[in-house]
Amino acid sequence: MTDSVTHSGKPAPKQFSFLSNKFVLNVVGFMGFLFLWYASVQWLPIAAFRRLPDPVEVIIEWTSPDPYYGVSIFTANYYTHIFYSTYRVLASFFLAIILGVPLGIFMGWKVSVHNYAYALLGLLRPIPPLAWVPIAILLFPGVELAVIFVTFLVAFFATTMNTYVGVKAIPEDYFRAAACFGATEADILRDVVIPGAMPSIFTGLQIAMGAAWFSLAAGEMIAAQYGLGFVIWEAYNLIQYTTIVIGMATLGLAGFLSSAIVRWIGNRLMAWHEQKLGMEA
Amino acid sequence: MAGNSTVTTGQTVSPRPKSGKVSVRNVTKIYDPEGANVVALEGFSMDMDAGDFVAIVGPSGCGKSTLMNILAGFDTLSSGEIYLDGEVLAAPGTKPTPGADRVVVFQQGALFPWMTVLENVTYGLLRQRKMGKAQAKAKGMEFLERSGNLGRIANSYPAQLSSGMQRRVEIIRALINDPKILLLDEPFRAMDTVNKNRMHQHLLKIFQDNRKTIIFITHDLEEALFLADRVIVMTTRPGTLKLDIAVDLPRPRDQSIMASAAYIALKQQAVSAVREEAKRAFERGEREMA
């Protein structure tokens, strides 16, 4: 459903409602961060901080038609890097959905699948993405597949585990009710297991999307010639510190936007669930 | 359809259905026979005619739910047999199979939250492939309308309804399949008195208009006496039959019968039996805790 609270055109009963406005607080927090950043670079008597670019420098470089270090919103290579990173994240993300959702569903639904897979996943899951990089490079021909594999792994674990938890949390009575009405196993999968786990699956996909971006950067720093992670690492090596921050900020924005898209699709698909939340709120 | 609901007074109960005769013979259920060896039911027997409304009362852990799970086909039994219209429904070694001839209305409510009211109501008709989509929809709307003009909530999701309304929809979802037995597992447990009374009237009207074998599980004795033709009091674990009370109060019933001498006499008879079992269960509970 739509957001029922509108901030405009509403009579303001409270005098300080401006300061409790969510958007205003978001902006205040953001501005505060920028100020602290500026202040620590400009005024702190610490040499390490003096080396960093301040937010004003970054914004000027980022929006310059003729950037000093060669990367800004007006240069083609900026978009080439974004394209490569996005493509890798999407490939990993969809691979994680295709493999993780079915595995999670059957682990939650069928005890035998759970017994095969759960302990193994429990052991593999804590291994950080960076630790997979050497194996990935040895395993796969070419950098591209290696980076996608490393990115995929984290997204896959998040998707699988949340799907599994979602199926596990479906009340037993729903399965029993469906059985009372003559549902076959295939019916139960379609009518109970998948819709019942859907909210948790989408939580998993949001986490997976975020996780994909941060393991992507790790993979790209070590093993790629394009991508935002590569931009950051290359800029570090070439002492182009402003470009480092541009790469970081772009990663943050991309992760934020893609998670928002996943959330939006989830809400569209689960009208029943959002209405439920709306009632409880 | 509208107006049907106002003409019940003075009506007698509709005739008994032809099918729905239940015979529970000497049923025992032991959980985990090699380990903890919990005897949930021991030598429990009862016979019901088609169209009987039987309430089963007992303290928590008396095996009421176990009995219901076996009847519904969710669980096996260890020994004994259950017959439905002369055919074996459950016996040792038979695979428990739920079916639309014995529909359960669950304690916590089990409407599918991701389906609308109408999708929930027509679910059984479609899954059993009894009819096409359009026909099922029409029948679903007819049942909703007949049950107090509920057609207006056909496209709502369960979470948008009050708990009383959810229960009514769940009962409609069961009845539309024309089951031989309606199994009600403490369906009104979580409700306040006003809503509970309203639901009782509603259930009695359904029973009056479309008589079925009903097994109503509850721990509320007054509810049981008010609704049922027979109240079976179970002992605490291992659950077995303690008292079988015939409730020959006239139908249709309303709240006023609770003040009648006949009702009070029945209640006194039952109260002491229930209290005795509740006390035993409570004391054992304390010992198990210690």
C-alpha cells in the first residue's frame, strides 16, 4: 500500500514537528557527517588526516567536466567501471537466487535435504569472501568468473539461509490445512511453502544484494581490470586519493539503490504482507 | 439470501446427515515408545452417530489434540481402530491421510495469509478438482453471502479481519467442502466473552441449518455444555474417557438456557469430574517441575 503519512499539506499540531520529520533528520545526520569529515581533514592537527581529500574537493572532482585524476561523472570510463561492477553484481545476484532459493526451500521443507546441506553450509558460510579469492583465481579461467564467484558466494549464503529460515517459520497448521483440502506435494510447494517463505526470501535478497556489493569490491581490488573496486585500488596505488572516495561513494550509492529496488519489488509482490504490517503499525 | 439469519427461532434442527458415523475403538497412542514412552491416549473409545455434536473436554495434555490429530489424519495411532461410516479410517500400520471428509478448524487459525478470503474459501474445491475456477468462485461467494453477507470481504486478506471474522471465514472454508466431520480444535480459545458468545450462536446456526458430525475440542466446560449434544470428559494423561454426559437441552439454544435448572444440573455433574482431573494434572505438573 502507499505511504499513508504525507508531510506536506498537513496541519502541524506540534511546534517541533520539523525536527521529528524523518527526512529532515536524515539530512541533518548526513550533513553532520560531511561536516565532521571536513573538520577532521582541515582542522585536526594529525598528519594522517591531512593527506585525505575533504568533501568539497571530492564533490568538485566528482562533478568536474575536466577531472584532475581522470574520473568524474563526465568521463566515459566512470560509467565503464559502473557497468562492469553492476554486471558482476547482477550476475552473482541472479545466480544466488537461482541456486539459493530452491536449496533453502528444500532444506526447510524436507528433512533429508536439511541433513545433507545444513552442516556443510554452516562450515562454509563463515569463510570471508576475501579468503576465497586465491582459490577462485586458481579454479576459474580468467578474472571475470573468479570475481563473479567470490561475489556470488556471500549472496548465495544470505539467500539460502533466509529462505531456509522463512520456510521453517511457516506454522505447521498451514501444511495441515492444505493437506485437509486435498493439496498434493506440488500444491503445497506452490500454495504454502513459497508464499509463506516469501517475506523472508526477500529479506534474504536484500541482504544478498548488499553483501554482493561489498564482496565485489574485495574481488575487484585483487583480480580485475575494471570495476569500482579496481578504481579504488588503482587510485590508491597512483596516490589519487580523491578518486578513492569517488569510488567508495559510488559503491555506497549503487548498493543503496539496488537494495531499494529489491525492497520495492518485494512489496509489490506481497500485498498481503504489507497490509499486515500496515495494520500492526 | 439476506434475511435468512432472522428466521431461526422456532425452527428445529435440520435432519441428520446420512454419513459421518464415527467409531473410536480402544485407541492408544504412545509417543516415543523406545525413549520417553509418553502414553497420550490409553484405551479411548467413543461412538458417534452421523450428525452428533460432541464436545471433548479435559485439562491440557489430556490427549484431546492427539485424538484430533489421529482423526484428522495428521498422526498415527499405536493400537485400536477408528471407523468412519464403517470403513477403517485409522489402525496401526495404516498411513495417516488427511482428507476433505474431515476438515479441521485450527486453534491458532490457519487461513492462508497470502490468499484473499475468497481464495481461501475456494481452496479446497479447486485442489480437489471438484469444479472449475468460475464455478468455485460462484459457490464461494454464495457461501460467504449466506453466512451473514460476508461477500463484502471476499477480496480482503485475513490480516485485515477481526479474529471473529477470521474464524467465520475458516469455518466457511471447511463447510464448503461438505465434510463428513467438522473437527474444531478450541477454535474460540483466544476470544473475549462477547465475541465468543457471538461465535457460539453462529456455530449453532450453522449446525441447525446444515447438520454435520461435529467434534469440538475445548477446555471450557460451559462452552461444551452450551453447544454440544454430548460432552465427553477426558482424564489427564494417559487420556481416557472419564465421563460421557448426554446434553438433552432443547434446540435452538440461546444464552438463556444457561440459567435453566437442567443446564445447572448437568454442569454440577460435570464440574466435579473436570475439577478432579484438572487438580490431578496440576499436581502432576508440579511434581514434574520439581
